[in-house]
Amino acid sequence: MTTSTPPSWSAAGLDHALARSRAEQRAALGLYLPVGYPTRAAGLDALHLMAKHADVLQLGVPHTDPVLDGPVIRRAAAQALDAGFRMRDLFDAATELTAAGTTAVLAMSYWTPIEVYGPRAFAEELAAAGVAGVLVPDLPETETETGTAAATWQRAARAAGLHTSTLIPPRASDAHLAALGSVTSGLIHVPATPGLTGARRPLSPYLPHLVRRVRTLTGLPVAVGIGIGTPDQAAQASAYADSVIVGSAVIRRMHSQPGAAAVTAAEAARDFAEGVRRARPPAT
């Protein structure tokens, strides 16, 4: 998309990560974790270890009403909130992670926490922390009239030089996809399976076609998430997606080994990294 403000140096980190993976003929691996899960210290340790295997880290803002998330992420977000998560934890984690390596960092937040904190302050602090962009999954508006939530966020993100990613809604028309493309930059997200995050079912046989359709209509790299539950599924999606996003599958493993959450997260990250590197063509 064309914006009034060019992407910042931090936003360019996402573009570079996608270019690197494209040169290796695979999808970029994105790994999601709510900040503060299972605790501030253990979560940050996990993110540092995950960064050794990921092209992109997606830092989640824990929220009391994560309407698009299944029980795995809901439980993780609740645990982070119970442990005392504050928005400052997001900025501090992002600053530490971007200073430590070359992995691109994105943030994922529902609209309410951003609105409460203040969209302009939120965008400015993320950019200062080196974050490349933000996914706001419950902000589907494409209107640009002054006063809408979408317009408010777009102004703040563009002024800060952040990418704004969007999640396509189910059964979006060609016109709607094109409109979403006009207010999106960096990545546009496509669900691998219908429903909430954390589903354990086969990938849709129509997913390769959907990815090509979205890429054609928006002109943007396409990230596939919501339902990538195994390294084999990551390998399958890596054959046609620009990025593969994994969240619940990593958190599920961490929850199964609470005494070694960071090490378990690193092992899961390694397994999914191996998956995207053995991309296989989609079934015909």
C-alpha cells in the first residue's frame, strides 16, 4: 500500500525477514507468544530462545476478552494477566528482543487495549522499541473517514512508520479484499482453518487457492496462521505462503512442561523451523 509516511527502520526489518526466507524458497516462520506467559521472566527467556529459530516474533498483548482465540491462548493470556502484565512489559520485551538479534518483531493486540492506552502513544512506543508492525485482528474496518477506529489507528501507525497487518474475514469478497489491501502493509493474514485459534484439524484444501487470490488482490505478502498445529502443516503451508504463524501449538507444549517452559518453547520453535524448511507442494 502507499502511505504518507515511509516505513521506519524497524518496519523494514519485516521486509528483510520476508526477503531472506523468499531467497531460501520457503515461508518465513512467525512464532506468537503472549507477553508475560507463563511469567515475565520465563516468557522473556522463551522469546529469546524462540528467536534463534524464528524469522518473526509476534508479541501478544494479553486481553480479558480475546474473541478470536481458542482455549490455549485464552488460558495463556489469563495467566499473564494474573501474573501482573502491564503494557510496559510489551515495550520492554520488544526493546530487549530487537536489541539482541535480527529477528523481526511484530505486536498483536485487540483494539480495546490500544484504545485504552492511546493509539498514538502505543504506536510511538512500539516504533521506539524496534517493532516492525501491528496486527489488530478485531479491527476489520476499511473506512478511512475521520473518527472511525480504523482511521484513528492508521494515522497513528503511519506517523510512527509501523506496518499495519490485517486478518481477512471469512468469505471476503474480491472487493473487500482489495479494500483491506489498501489499508494494510507488511503482511496480510489468512486463517489456515476456520474458527478460533488452536484448532487441530487438516488444513483446508482450498487454502493454496485462497492465498494466491489474496496475494493477487492485495499485492501483499500473505501470512497463514490460525490452525498451523504441526511441523508437517507448517511444511505444507510454507510451499505457497509467504509466512507461517504458529502460536497455540508452541503454547500447548509449554503448558505441558511448566517447569521447563522456555526450553520446551525452544524445542517447539526448532521443530517448526525445520518444518518450513522442508516445504512441500500442496496436495492437488
